[in-house]
Amino acid sequence: MSETAAASAEMHHTSTGLPNRKLLMWAFIGSECMLFGSLIITYLVYRGRSIVGPYPEELLNIPFITVTTFVLLMSSLTMVLALAAVQRNDMRQGKLWLLMTALLGLVFLSGQVYEFSHFVHEGLGLTTNLFGASFFLLTGTHGAHVFVGVIWLTTLFVLAVRGKLTSANAETVEITGLYWHFVDVVWIVLFTIIYLLV
Amino acid sequence: MENSVTEHDHASVKTYLVVAAVLGIITAVEVAIFYIDALRPVLVPLLLTLSAAKFTLVVSFFMHLKYDSKIFRGLFVGPLAVAVLIILAMLALFGVFGGGGGAA
Amino acid sequence: MSVTEASHDTAGMTAVHEGTYSGGLWSWVTTVDHKRIGIMYAVFAFFFFLVGGLEALLIRIQLGSPESTLIDPDLYNQLFTMHGTTMVFLAVMPLSAAFFNFMVPLQIGARDVAFPRLNAFSLWVFVFGAFFLNSSFLFGGAPDAGWFGYANLTSTQYSPGVRIDFWVLGLQILGVSSIAAALNFIVTIINLRAPGMSLMRMPLFTWMTFVTSFLLILAFPAITVGLVLLMFDRTFGTAFFNPAAGGDVLLWQHLFWIFGHPEVYILLLPGLGIISEVIPTFSRKPLFGYPFVVYSGILIAFLGFGVWAHHMFAVGLGPIGNTVFSATTMLIAIPTGVKIFNWIATMWGGSLRLKTPLYFAVGFIAMFIIGGLSGVMHSSAAADLQQTDSYFVVAHIHYVLFGGVIFALFSGIYYWFPKITGKMLSERIGKAHFWLMLIAFNLTFFPQHYLGMHGMPRRTFTYQEGLGFEAMNLMSTIGSLVLGFSILIFLWNVLHSLRKGESAGPDPWGGATLEWAIASPPPHYNFRVEPAVHSRDPLWSEGGLDVDVNDPAAPEPHMPSPSLWPCILAFGLVVVAIGAVAKTLPVVLAGAGVVVVAIYGWAFQPLER
């Protein structure tokens, strides 16, 4: 990819010795804490205030979501394995783990899609009640973030297949990983407050 | 000041596998607790603690924060603290903790 | 295109001649140079300042006499809504952004910001978003539910049509611009400082930019979510703010003010940073208590997240809520006071040079104290029950935002205009501007304290005869017209000085910070040789800078290449918004397509070519 080796000497000096893009991603993640925080506030404030059903206790399927949660957690593992592989320039493993991470992300998303359509089938839509609105918005926003991550990972995989991703791009893979792990971490919070604290 | 990149300390692949296993176990424990009636009274604090543990593990090891510069820790923990405090304040204002809430 | 016009050196890299730019519209549209981006922010911000000012004048003319029928209630609602929205989002914030852009890299000794293309993106998103929002006047009317858009007045039931949709989408676009810029400046300030410039040696303006950037990235997500909830209610029929379905209109207020209160500090802190530069320079004395000024800025930002519900004292928060927010609001006066004492202490015993920037700085301090006093009066929940939604609040906000922020921004304009343009603004016209503005400002807004205390409500298009409001309103209206005239005097100063102003040279004021070490206007790459600093006031230190930052013998630095992708991506976002407001899915998808293509185009384009 573009910026790394080609960047001029003048842009190389940094006050901290840390890469600009990594600082950017962590600052962005900080901002996302407030974004998901505000959505979580909405969900928690409206818990128990739906005037009509269906209600969460009727619909939420803990065993099913536990499986998808586990899938997403494992995708974080495959992500760090991908990074480790790219860092040591083992692009064969790098490709494998990048692909696995994207696939696991897709599996998670399929689970979400299945759950959403099941809920709709059971009478819970976006506009049915406060639970529908806040649940679909919160988990939908998270799902959209996962989707963007899957696209991002797939792009890196394709680059790797074309021989354009090497250990020189390890920083890019690291930053992708930070985004991916954060999305996983948000799910850890959502799994607890939506499903386990129903 | 220039080359203070702390890439010396590094988690090994073995560490990652152990962390992943622990994450899986904690998830299983969380779900088990959910179904154990006797633990109902302490369900909330227990689940919050367990998910906080998972959160910390992913951030510290997978996101490498444990081994990285404190600057990254600051960029993450500061905003996280602000978000958590505001969530708690809003829950209090809306009476989610019982009592006080006059906001509705 | 500028890249192909420039000459090539033997290494095959493009070289840009010192100080000269390729002219032409294309070079401005594709620029990634922070200085040009800053100038564009300033020009558009000032344009919208005039638009917002016109909206204000219409409001004042309407209120100049009781039961006036000049402006009907519907138009009046649009005017006060757009006045607020325009001044906050399209005038003051971009004007601050203009200063962040132009000055921060210079002050830290850098050649540009950390992400030059992201910087250009922020600019274009702002420009397109600003025109998108204002285009609403042509398509059924401008937003009309106040700049704070309270639910459920903003529901489709009470606000049918697309006015509020323009508001929601416009603000979302502007939010993207602000967050992107803030992230950029956070990384820039952390990572691109000159060697030796520790955080506690940074110029105060850069410090306040840093703090403001954190406020931006933490506050905007709250309003983003609020706007999404509102958009879902209006577009899909969700129940977030529908009381009949259990929704709580107060959730909107909370989310809005969780953003909105930090937002006022986003408006203020850059101005405080400017004052902290101007006062030492024109007192020929380092800032008194630098660490305290820094820490108080940080404390204001942090506490700023804990006072939001003081905008909601009349909704029934309950005794605990009211008490807590009263207490935090009173607390926040303390760090502000600390700054004021430090500025006064800086001037005390200093060798004062009575130039226009200092006039505006001192004017700022006086006006801001008055605004702060009315603010502290608001902090008591009990007293605020009378003051809230009355003209007393209008007086307060204008004392802090105009007498405060705008005066500080003018101080910055007079201070840094020579650096940006290479010309001095006329002192004579500048002082005339200052005095006329100071008098007119007070004539406009001081009577409003009285009006509020006597019960005149905000946001109402007229008032009855015989309530005793006539004289004060008339005074306020006359003041506002003179205030408008004083802005024209400023504009004349700018135009006159650009043509005939005295040449500024690198350091007309004898400043202490790095921006004064280079030419006015600065060359393309800012510093030919990277400076190193050993103190807070590098140009005032013994012997000045230890390197010649303009050394012509040094190799010419290589700068990032121009790019069109940021503009294209910004355009794609606005196309999505247009499609959304027109409820036309194909347009939304077309815009999304442009966005995706632009992201990939940008990502795969090297920064330097």
C-alpha cells in the first residue's frame, strides 16, 4: 500500500516515535466509545418501557447468541495470528488468518441476520416498540461496523493474494486489527447488557 | 525521544491462544451463571465483572495495550472513562438505579 | 494541474519553488496545504458569519417595535433557528478551524498536519454541508425548531415537510468534518512537535487546540446518536421520542446537551488560547502562570462534560439532579477565573503596546467577565427557573459568545493577519472598528438582561405593547444595526489593507513563538530547516533560535502532493444527504457509490508522488 516506504524524510520525524496512523486509530476508538456509549444509554434508558410487546425475555435466545459471540471472540484470535504472521513476513499464514478473520466476521453477521429475521417473524420490527427500535439500532450499528471491518479485511486479503501486502505493511494490518478488536470488545459489552442482563 | 517504540515486550502466539481460551471459558461461565437461579441476586455485579475481565483481556493482549506506549493507553482510557461516567449519570437521571429518577 | 506544471529535479520528484504557489481554482480545490485550507475555512466562515448576522439583524428589526408584522412567525422561527445554527456551526467553529489550520503547524515547527488529505476532506465536507443546510431556504424553508431542535416539536407530526430533515442531515455532515479535523489535530500535536518542544513548552493556542480537539471527538458522538434517533423517528416511524409509545422527549434534551455544553467550550477554548498569546506578546512579558493556564483549560474541558443539565433546570430533574448540576456549574467558574487572573497578572508590570489585537483582548476580558457573571447567576437552579428561556439567557450567551469568543477571534485576526497575508491591517481603522463594535455590542445586548429580568421570553416573534419592553428592544435594535456597521468597517480594513497595507515582514509584533521566525506569508514548506526549541518562548530566549530556519543553502523540503479525492469523498457524502432529504433511494446509492470509490481511490493514492 501507499504511504509507508514512499513517505518523505520530513514526515518521518515524530515527537513520540509512535506511528501517526496508530495514534489516529486509538483516538478514533476513543471517540467510538462515546458513540456506542450514547447508543447504550438509549437502550438502557428504554429497557422495560415498551408499552407493547414482544418483550426481550420472550425473544432473546442466549444459547444461539453465545455461539455467535464465541465466533467473534475467535475472530480476534485469528486477527492477532494474522498480524503475527505478517510481521514475520510469513504471507502464507498471513493470508490464511486474514481470510479466516473475515470469514468468522461473516459468520457472526449471518447469525445477526438470522436473529433479526427471526425477531421480525415473531412480530418485533424497528417500529413495533421501544425494544425493537433501540435493539435494532444498537446491534445494527455494531453490525454495520463489523461489515465495514469485513470489507477492510477482504481488501487486505486480496492485496496479499496479489503479492502487494508484506511485512512492510505490518502497521496497516496492526491498525486494521485495532479496529477489529474494538468491534469485538463492543460486542462483549452488548452481549452482557442486552442478552445476559435481560 | 525518537526511537522509544516499545516493541520489545511482545505477546507470543502461545499467549494469544491462552487468552483466547480464557475468553471462551469466561463466556461459558457467564452463560452458566445466567441459568443458575441461586445466583440471581448477584447476577448483575457478577456478569459485569466477568465481561469487564473479557474486555480488559482483549484490550490488553489482542490490542497490545499492555505492551505499548502509555500514550495509547491515555487515548483510550480517558474517553472510556468519560463515556462510562456519562452512562452512569444518565442511568441515575432516568431512575434506572431506582429512587432518584425525575428525568422522565 | 499544479503537479504537472511544476518543474522536476533530477531525482524525479516534483519541486515547488519557494513561496510561490500554482494559482488557479484547481490548485485550491486539490490543495492539501494547511495554510490554504486555513484560508478557505476563514473565507467561508466569514461569509456565513455575515449570513448569520443578517439573520440576526432581521430578528432585531422585527423586535424593534411591539406587535410588528414585518416578519411572520414562521419566517421568524426559521431566522432564529438558522441564526443560532449558522453562528455556531458555520461561522465560529470554522473560524477557529481556520486558525487551527494555519497556525498550529507553524507554532509547533511542523511542515503540515499529520494527515494533509484528511485535513482537506474536513474543509470540503464543511463547505458542502454548509451550503446543503442553507439550501433549505430554497426547498420549502429553513429548519425552524431552534438550533437545539427539541423533541417532539421536531417530529413529523409537528414538523412536517423537510426542514428538520435538512437540519438533521446537515448537522451530521458537519459532525463528520469536525471529528475528522479533531482527530487530525490530536495526532499532529502529539506527534509533529519540533525537537525540544515538550507539551509544557507548547504555545497556549496549540494547547487549547489540543484540548478542544478532545472535546470535539467526545461530544459530537452524543449529538450524532441523538440525530440518528430523530432521523429514524422521522423516516422510519420509530418511537424514540414518541411519548405515546413510551418514548421520552427528555432523552433528546440530554443527548443534545451532553454534546451542547462541551460545544460551548469548543467555541470558547480556542479564543482563550488566542488571548493567551496576544496578551503576553503585547505586554512584552511571558504568560504569568503558564501551567495554571494550561491546567485550567484542561479542567474546564473535563468539567464541561459534567454540567450539561444546567440547560434543563426547568424540566423536573428532581432535587438531586438540580443540586448536582448547580454545583458542577458553579465549580466551572473557578478555572475560568484562574485564567482571567493570569492574564491580568501578565499585563501587570508589562510594557504594554497598545495595538488593536490587545484592545480586542482586553475588551474580551471585560465582556467575558460580564457574561461569566450572568452565567454564575444561571448556575443556581432556583434562580434559573425565572431566567431560563428568557432574554436574560440571550444576554448571557451573547456576552460570552460575541463579547467573548468573537472579540477573541478578532484579536486573533488582527494578530495573525500579517503572518497570513504579509500585510498589516490599519491600526487607525482597527481601533475605530474596536470602539464602535464595543459600544454597539453593549448597546445591543446589555438591555437584554433587563428584558429577561422583566419576563420577556426568548424565541417569540413579537411582544405586546404596554409590557414595558419597548424602550430596551428599540435600544437593542439600534445597537445591532451599528454592530452590523462596525463589521463593515472591519471588512473595509481587510480590503484596504490587502491592497495598500504596510508590508509586515516576518515578525511585526516581536512575538515569542515559532510562527514569527518565518516569512509572511510563509513559504510552502513553512520551515526550510526544522527548528529545535529549549523554552516556552523560543524567539525571546537568549540568542533566539539556534538554527536559521530559512537557510537557503538547505535542501528544499519535499511536500505532499495535491489530491482531488478528499473533495470527491466530501461530495459523495453530500449526495447521500441530498438523496436522503429528497427520499430518493437511487441518489442515496449513487452517493454511497461515490463514497466507496473515493475511499479506495484515496487509500491507494500515495501521499507524495
